[in-house]
Amino acid sequence: MSKKPVNDLSKKQRKTCDGFNPKTVNKYGFSNTVCGTSSPNSFLIREREHKWFEMLKNWDHLMTSNYNKVRVRCRKGIPHSLRAAAWRALSGAANLQQKNPGMFEDLLQKESEWMVYIEKDLPRAYQLHELFTEKDGLGQTEMRKVLKAYSIYNPKVGYCQGMTSIAGILLMLMPAEQAFWCLVSIMNKYLPGYFSAGLLAVQLDGRVMESLVHDIDPKISAFLKKNDVQATFYAIEWFLCAYTRTLPWETVLRIWDMFLCEGVKVLIKTGVTLILLAFSDKKVRDACDSFDKALKYLKYKLPEHLLEEDFFMNELLGLHISEEQFKETHLAQLAKLKENFS
């Protein structure tokens, strides 16, 4: 079994790792071996870039007349050179920024009660990425701006720790103001309630994920129940950080391409895929015969080849869960959650 691919350092790793090494930075800016090995040929990259460039020129018309075309191409993966523009278009952030000129700078002129918490978390975010390694360097400075502005823009939510993961992936692709409006779109459109008190929306989606696993493979569901491995023990980080701390970076980017096109169900399906890949083998289930063993395997010890871009995305895209099944499962789990809190 191989080590879990990590994009942040755990406490244990911080004690033993030499830290950032600029001599071994990969094409995404990470030190060491954070991204996978997938490498599309140059002809395919240029072909996809041309298709996406043409799509972005006619975006509004395409989204209303041929959304399925956009979805198919998002599932194939957005060319990295156009990912920032595509994510801004998919999320609606580009339109938001256009409609609110100057707001980002205005927000930065105000005081935020959340700054002590933001400052505490800045050094912990993406410690293996060249943009964020220097204290008060460009990356940390830009992240501070994005998180401060959002905490003022949405005072009901303010700031929560997982936001550094969301802001960070955006800042790797775009300037602070663009990242801010993407964060606003993601929080409002894709993850409403995720960062609210009690994390009820996260709990609900965790229950939906568990229910779908039960429908697809009752044996795995029974195994998790027997060992008391509930979604709350692993899915909170998965969902709040949108897998940025869980999967190889190339896989993360592909999931985000789909997530910003299709919504939160992509995060749920990704979780279902991880669970099925982890425990489909009876030998693995037999070896993970306790809560600690099962949870540790799921969170940290999945073989790397299962998580690499091509293999994982094939598994994810091969997981057929209908819109109706999602809707029915969501409504059923929502009713149960309300009953528990009544």
C-alpha cells in the first residue's frame, strides 16, 4: 500500500519533511510528487484549447442552447491554459465581477473581525506549493485579501478554515479579485450552507453519499456500518476542501472542471467512487477489521494508482447515478436529518 497523495502537510509530516524544494517543482507549482503522471499529447492539448477558445467566445449562447456540449467537454478536462477563464465562466464569477466594479477594493478598505483566524491559517495552506511557501509572500498576501474581502462581503458566514483550500486553488490560476468573485460564486451557488454553524449541509451530503453507497454496493455499506465508519469522520474534509487535500492534483483539477459545471453532486459522486475503490476487494475489508484500520485506510492508505487521473476519472465517469436517484436520495436524507433535529 502506498502513501496518500497530499497537497498540504500534516503535523507529523511537518516534523519530518524538509519542506519546499524549488528544484523539484512540478508544472502545477508543487514541490515533490504531488501530481500524477498523466501527460496528454501536444496535438490533443492544442485541439482542446481551440475548442474551448471558441466556446468561451460564445459562452452565454452556448450555455443556454447546448449545455450538454459544455458538460461533455468539462468531463474530458479543460485545457490548463484556459482553466481560469473557463472556471470564471462556468461559475458565473466573470459576470459578477463585471456587475460589481470596485467592490473588491472597497471591501479591503474595511475592517474584518476574522483577521486573527485568517492570519493563523495562512501559513498552513498549501505548504508544498511555491506560491504559498514564503511568509507574507505573494500567495499569502493575495489569499489574505481574498479571505478578508469575503468575510466582510458575507458576514453571516465570515471565515472558516476550509476556505483557504478553496481560495488557494483559485489563486493558483488567477489574480486575487478574480479568485474572490469565484469564491463568492462557489459559496453561493455550489456550497450554500457548507460553512454555516453545525455544517448541516455537509452532514446532509454525507448522508446522501452513504445512502448511494448502500444502493450501489450493500456489502460495502454493511462493512462501514459494522465498523462504525460514518461519513462525519472523513467526508467533512472531503467536501469542505473539495478534495484539494485528498487526491493527486491532476485528479483534483479534473474534478473541479466537472464540479463547476455540474454542481455539488460531483463532490458526492467523487466520495462514492473513493469508497467503492477503497473497499470493493473483500481482502481489504477483511484486513480493515476495526474502526481505526478502516478509517485510516480510506483517508491515508489508498494505493496511488487508484487515485491517478486517468484511472480515477474513468471510474468516476462510469458511476451512473441518475438525477432522479440523486433527488430522491436527497429528499429522503433531508427528511431524516430534520427528524433528528426536531
